[in-house]
Amino acid sequence: MKMGLYLPNFGCCGEAAVLAELAREAEDAGWDGVFVWDHLQVVEPTADPWIALTAMAIATSTIRLGTLVTPVPRRHIAKLAREVSTLDQLSSGRVVLGAGAGYSALPDYSAFGDTGTAAERAAKLDESLTVLDQLWSGNPVEHDGPHYQVKTDGFTPTVQRPRVPIWTAATKSAAKPLARAARWDGVICADAYSLEVEPDDLKVMVEKVKTARNLDTPLDVIRFGRTKNPKDTSVVEACALAGATWWMEYTFPHITDIEGTHKRVRQGPPRVA
């Protein structure tokens, strides 16, 4: 089981330099990855996630980096493809794209004119992931769909092959998001009202995704949680038994301050036998 950190790109962690320092400390302390929220506006300061991840990539050499999650329907598809592929090259193949449909009730989604029902955003997400897969292949792309029309020469292929891993978000009762996760590389498991999924529910989600999956590649399963220190492992172990491949230790600005965040990062990940 791999151990990751999930940090906000706002509030006490809302500066690229702060996130880069935390990423360096995480690598030194033995964490396997550091992932950031992808918000445009929550509270100030707020850091652009891709610029922050660039600073984090420069400050580190081994850990995984990425977003959890990028609301892909609000992004310009070519810009997102370039941002991710450039970071993949800069980091020597350490980037992951966490993808979701977006939540229109959040101020940073609706404040800038982004629209669309949940069904429309989901359809746009599915099509966008297909386009990203094509753009990262290195081959010319001709795509004429309901949401995207693309005709371009091939982009430089990503370092990671066949492409940058794509993890998609799902909740336990969401059949279509679980089916979407089965088509890609990982499922980001979350409860509808909180980040943490109970181990029994996690097991059911994993079984549903694997049943629908028609790929030979391994499936990443991400479960969010909080531990007090590296010895606090009971829930971590239960989630590993339920099928999680990543424990994602999270913090919110209203839960702890920057000093507390640094302290937990430096303590290192849960020590699971």
C-alpha cells in the first residue's frame, strides 16, 4: 500500500512555495506521493495547482504528484493536455491526473460562468478523457464529438506509457462514475458527504469496479483518511484489506494550521506491517 498526502491549494497551503517545501519534506519523510486540490477560488491565498505542482516537481525527485481532482469539464482540453504532459516531462514521469466532473455548487465553479447539469458535465468528462488519451499518444488526432472538435498533429508523447495515469472520482452509490473508473487507471473513493469511505463500503466499490473492468493493467484504489501519527494504523490496515492501494492522508485549513501540517508530514506515513 502506498502512502500519499492530500493538501489544499488554498488557505495555509495556498502558496506554491509552501507546497513545494511540504513536498520536499514529504519525500524526505518517506511518503510516496503528494497531491493537491484543484480549485480556482475557495479562500485566499489560493495557488494555481499546476504551477504549484511544477514547483513541487522541481523540489523533489521520486514522489508521485497530481491533482485530486481536476474538474475537467471546465478546462480547455488542449491547455490541460499541455499542462499535464509538460509536468510529466519535467518530473520524469511522476504525474497523475485525478479527474472529475466538477461540483457546480462550489463558488469557484459557478462564480466564473461554468454551467451544465450533472449529466452534461459527466458526458463532457467522458469525452474529454478520450481526447486526452488521444492527445498524449503522440499520434495525430481527429475527433468530432458533441463537446470537442479536435484536428491536430500529434503532441510529443508523454514520458509515461501508454500515457499519464488517469484516476477518476466515485462514491459508493454512483454506478456511472464507478463504471468510468473501470475504464481508466484508478478509482478515487469518497463518501457523498465526506472524504472517508468505510472499509466495508470500500470493498464493495472495489469489487464493482473490478467486475466492470476489462483491462489487464493494475487498478489504483485511493482512500482518504487521517491518522494522528505513524503508529495509528488500524483503519489504514482495514482499508488495505478492503482493496485500497493508496492511503491518502488529508488535511484542511480549518482542521490544522501550517505548523501542524508540517509536523504531520515530517512524522512520516503510517507504518503498516
